[in-house]
Amino acid sequence: MINLTESIATKLIQLFGEDINIYTDNVEQGFKEPCFYIYEGETETADELMGYQKLTRHFYLVFFPNEKSEAEFRDQCAPIQYKFLTEFDAIEIGRFTSGCLNRKAKYNDVERVAQLQFDLKYRLAVDESGISMDVLEQGGGIISDSKKER
């Protein structure tokens, strides 16, 4: 099983340092800021030839700064957004690399957070280890019009 959330957290630590907190579960209260919250949106699949599947997975990151006044909030979020848009370009997934596509960043002035989103696209071989059909026997033939009348 591919753990993409762990790979995303590793990339965030590489870019923003080990002092940044990263959460994947919804925490009602008590998380330490500044921090990132990672959650996955929808996943799209498309079947391909030779038993492969193309997957597109949508991810969202929310950056919570530790400064909440408007000027300080924007000052703290601006470098995060810039680094995300310029350097958050690929994720190491085991021994493979997936490009981070469709990156977007925006300020949420109401919540005082930076909202970041991106897509990961990769191909996966479908596991077909179940029971397979060895032989297809088809009975029947052509029924003439004279037999249909009976």
C-alpha cells in the first residue's frame, strides 16, 4: 500500500524544517502553530492497457501561522506559499517520484490560514491475483427460422 500522506509530510519537512508540526487527523484543540494540516480530496482512476490504472489524487494542505493579526499572518504565509509554488514540485513515493501538478495557493483572510492544493498522478499495476477464467465454452449455434416457429 502506498502511503502518500507520509511522503507529503516528508517533503514538507525537507522544505520547511523539522520544527514545523504536521497533522493528518482533525484536532479540535491543542495543536501547535505554525503547522500544516494534510488531507486528501477525491481520487480519480482511469483504466489503461496491459492491466494498468492511472490515478489522480487531489491533496489539500492548510498552513496555520502562529501570528493572527492580518499583517503578520500575510507576512508569515507569503514565504510558505512562494516555496510551495516554486519548490514543491515532486514527491518521493518509495522508489518512485511523482510530480506535484496543478499547484494552487491562496490566503483565507477569514480563518487566517494559507490554503494550498495539488494533484499527484501516477500509474499502478492492477493486482489480478484472483481466480481467472481458463476456458470459455459457448454452446449454441444458429437457429433457423423453421425451428423458431415450433
